[in-house]
Amino acid sequence: MEVHFTPDQQAFLRQAIESGRLHDEDDAVKEALSLVEERERRLVEILTAVEDAEASLSGGEGRPNAGIDASTGKRGWCGSRQ
């Protein structure tokens, strides 16, 4: 696989390699891929939690909320329960 870096990225990599934070450009690509994978895992977790919460609210579940209900702009219950 061939990867092309912008001049700014090349300068950043050069500095990271010279400072010892990275061994070489391959390390940078591996680290970047690892971060993307972690971000994707976290996104799936968040989306799953949102879907679960929406299903719970659709089922009439809710909980008292001391803050503002985003759907109504009023203090009180979160979700459909009033």
C-alpha cells in the first residue's frame, strides 16, 4: 500500500520521528489506523446506547430530570412520560 502525506503531515512526521515519539512512517500509519478503529468502536457503542434509549422512551419509560427536556424546553420528565 502506498500512502501520500501532505507537506504539513510530512513535517509533523519528521518531527515526531526525530523526537522519538514514532519510529518511522509505518508507525504513524499503524497508530492512525488504531485510532480510527477505536473511534469507530466508540461510535457503534454510542449509537447502540442511543437506539436503546430511544426504544426505552418509545415504550413509555422515562426518568425525572432536573434539567430541561430538549423536546419540550420545559423542566420535568425526559421522554414521553409527563
